Amino acid sequence: MNKNFYPVLLIPVILFFAYYFFSPSCISGDCKNGIGTKVLSGSYRYDGSFLNGLAHGKGKLVLGGVESYDGDWNRGNKEGKGIYKYADGTVYEGDWKLNKRNGFGKLTDSEGNLIYDGQWKDDGQVLAKISQ
């Protein structure tokens, strides 16, 4: 066999091991169509409902132990009502659509002071009611 062919044979093996080691694992429950817990070590942890292997329904996602989202999911997207706690301590509580702040919501700083309370569209503020 031609020695130049060996790297081609190794590629599928390397891809398999990369997928295995860098894919999230279901550590409890039914992470396909039910309620369970899926983790990717050092990256994220999701506890909640699943549909076809995606977050769907109610659930909580914790990213790197620093940020979190607790709320409604639709086919793997933040969609509906939810609370997002950012690494800097700010908190958004309100409506989501396709992973973006859309609809009514309020943003508070790390001490609970109101930053913005009103309508959002694609993560931006509209009809500003900004607190001083």
C-alpha cells in the first residue's frame, strides 16, 4: 500500500475521536426526547426539556459557570420568556426570539439598578425608557 495513503486512512479515526471528546454528553435522563442533563466539560451545562436532541420547552443553560439563561426554548433557541445573567452581573429579564432579546424586557446592572425597561428588537433597545 502506498505510504501517502496512510494519512487519508487516519482522518476518519481522528474525526471520530475529536467528535467523541468534544461533544456534549447526556449525564442523566433523556436528552433526546424528554427531560435530562447534557454537559460539555468546562463549557456548558443544560438541565431541562429536549426534543430531537435540542433544548425545547423549559430549561436552564449555564455557560462556563459564569453566565446563565433560565427560561423557554424552541428547537435549541432561546425563545419565549427568560432570564439571562451576564458575566458582568447585568441581568436581562424578558422576551426572546431566535436567541435575541425581542419584545418587552428589562435590563438591570449588577446591583439591581434599572438600566433599560421597554421594547427590544434583535438585541437592540427601541422606544427608549432609559433610567438615569
